[in-house]
Amino acid sequence: MSNSVSVKFSDDKMKAFLSLSSGAGQLNAVAILSELLRYGVVNGLDTALIHKMVAESAFDRFVEVAVGTPVKPAVDARIEILVDTPQAGRFSDFTNVNQGVPLARRIPPVSGVDGMDVLGNVIKVVPAKDVPLLGGEGTAVDSADPNLLLSALGGSFTHLYDGLIEVRQSRKIEGDVDASTGNIFFPGDLIITGTVTSGFSVEAAGSLKIFGDVQDAVIRCRGDLILRGIVKGGSKAMIVAGRSIKAKSLENVKLTASEDVLISEDIINAKINTKGVVRARSIVGGNVAAASGILVNIAGNRQGVSTILDVGALCNYEKEQENLVECINAQNMMNEGCVSELFCFVRDNMNERGVISNDKLSVLDELKGNLTESISMRHEFEKSLEGIEGLLKTVSDSMITADEVYPNVLMRFGYTEHLVKDVLTRVSMRPGGSTGNLAKRSTL
């Protein structure tokens, strides 16, 4: 029979093909099925087709006679945002919602089903990924549906990049911030229609949008910051944002942000530090440090004003990563010491009935507290390390790109730096070297 029947398989063993030899004489389906089993074909056999091949004398050609059971893929969980935010992901006015409004729904994962090839080998399905419904300030889970998140108050809807959903109080201040208003603090999202005048401060626990100019003032917010007017500061000017900043122009100001700084016009004599990208039409003077890169049309000017472009955070993060790994290792040793100390104390002070005398319980509690505190410290180090590793993935490809770079612009890349001495055009540089075109022409 083995000379009368030929069997071959697809590369993934999900299909088996049978060919019957015309010189085999009388064949019967039972014998052919037995031969297929000898080859190991145990799943997905089309016995009716094999009977038909014998009945119709289908010889000397391969026919598909077995098909494996395909995997039924799992479906990942997802979060469906129920608030209409047509400008989501862009800098825009706040989206206000009323109390009790549905904000988001978690669509649970759907488990898949394992498959099996024609040889009976199980093909494991990739498990579905779950995703939590992250409700923060101003939200509540529906008591009747744990997968539905509601607004617990009327306010400004915010969907943060890490998935956290919040509803914050929102307020709009008509006019300027000056002596008539005093300094402003608001525990939510804030809009100011006028100018923030010199010597005053504005702080918002959420996002902040200022339509007027910002003078020599202090501006802080924990969310996005949008500055529609001109920012022209002085010795006291300081701007801090917990997320991104979008502004028209910046001059003589210290600015710190956790995410991108997007300037539609110019940055002049500013000191900027961000983990994100800085983008501007021009950067003249000052020190701009951006972990994820700097994109600018013109850097410096014909007068050769000293300007620093710094994407050197990579080495700082690597150093911090090394320090955190050392801290975790040291903390693990500390944990082991606490466990050993606790074990020895219990061993030496517990009687045969398993009881420790009352006068020793305070020492026992102290040793337990030391262990708990040590474990908690290690978790904090591990959390910080996870954050640094995430930043390293982001900034590893950081670069400086510019259409034109004038002399006396210092470009820093970690431990190395490059001082421009001639006008450069079409610049594209990253730590370790340059990419793209790097043309040079005479200074005008």
C-alpha cells in the first residue's frame, strides 16, 4: 500500500494531500484511511472525498484530503470613549460634560480557541490583552455596569495619554490677571481670555489656556498649556506644564514641560527643558534641552548669538538607569537582611506553643515594619526604573533637524558636542553622528 499512496503536507501542517498511483490495482477507502493514519493524519480528514477518489479512480494527482482546525483569534479588550471630542489629540477648548454622563465603556476581551494541525498538534491561541477602565478624578463606575464609567460631576472631560479619564472643574476668567484679580489658582481646567500681567501668577490643577499675552509672570499647570498671545518675560518669568505646551512665541522665559513644546513662531533667549520634542520656526539665543529631539527652521542668527541646542538627555537617563539598578540590588540585599533578622527573632523568642511574649511584640512589630518599608522602597525604585526605560525607548532616536544653523550654535549630544563655525544647511544630527545632508556655505 505504501507504494500506492503518496502523502504530502503543507509547510504549516495544516493541510494534507493524497495521491493514488494508477498502477496500484484495486484500492479501497478503508486501506487508504489506514495508510493516512500511519502517516499521522488524525485531524480534519475528509473521508467522503477519499471514497469519491476511489470510486472515480482519481489517480496520479494530489488532492487535498485533510484540513486542520484553524485558531480562532482572541479579541483584545478596548476602551470606547463615549464623549464627542472631534478635536481629541489636538490642542482645543475644553470638552464639558454634565454630571452622570457616560464617559467611556470597557469592551471586555474575548477568549480565542486553540487550533490543531492535521497531525493533531495543538496550535495555541495568543491570549487576549486586557485593558483596565481607568477612572480618575471626577468619575465613578456605574453601579449597574462595572464596565461603564460615568461623570461624577459637571466639568471638563480629559482623556490622558496613559489612559486615565478625568472630569475636572472648569472655569473661564474674562479679562486680564492683574491687581484687580490678584494671583489665580484653580483646582481644575482654566481659561483666561486676557493678559497675565507682570508680577502675577496663574496656576491650574488641570489644563490652562490663555488667550492674551503673558508678561513677566509665573504660569503653572498640571495638564496641557495653550498660550495664544505673545510670551515676553523677564527675570521672574517661569512656565511649567505637566504635559504639552503650545504657544505662539517665547522670549526671555524659563520653561519646563513633560511632553512636547510646539511653538508656531520664534524662541528667543529662552531656557527650555522638556522630555518631549521642541518644534519652532527659529531658536535664537538661550538653551533648549529636549530629550526627544529639536526640530527648527533656523537656529541662531547672522550676528552669531550664542545658542545651545541640547538632546543630551540620553546619557543622563542611562546613568540614572544604572543608579536605579544599583539601588534595586542594594534594596534586595536590605530585604534579605530584614527577612533574616525577623526569622532569627521569631526563632529565638517564640516558645514551644508558638507564642511570643507581650514584652517582645513591639520589637516584632518594628522588624515587620522595617521589612514592609524596605519592600515598598524597592517597588518605588522598580517603578522609577520602568519609567526611565520607557523614556530611553523614546529618546534613543532623538535628533536635531534644522534648515539652517548659524555660527556659535552649540549642539550637544550627551557627552559630545559640536560648535558650529560656518553656516550649515539641511542639518540632521543625532547622538553618535549625522544623517541626511549636512551642507556648509559661507557666513553671510
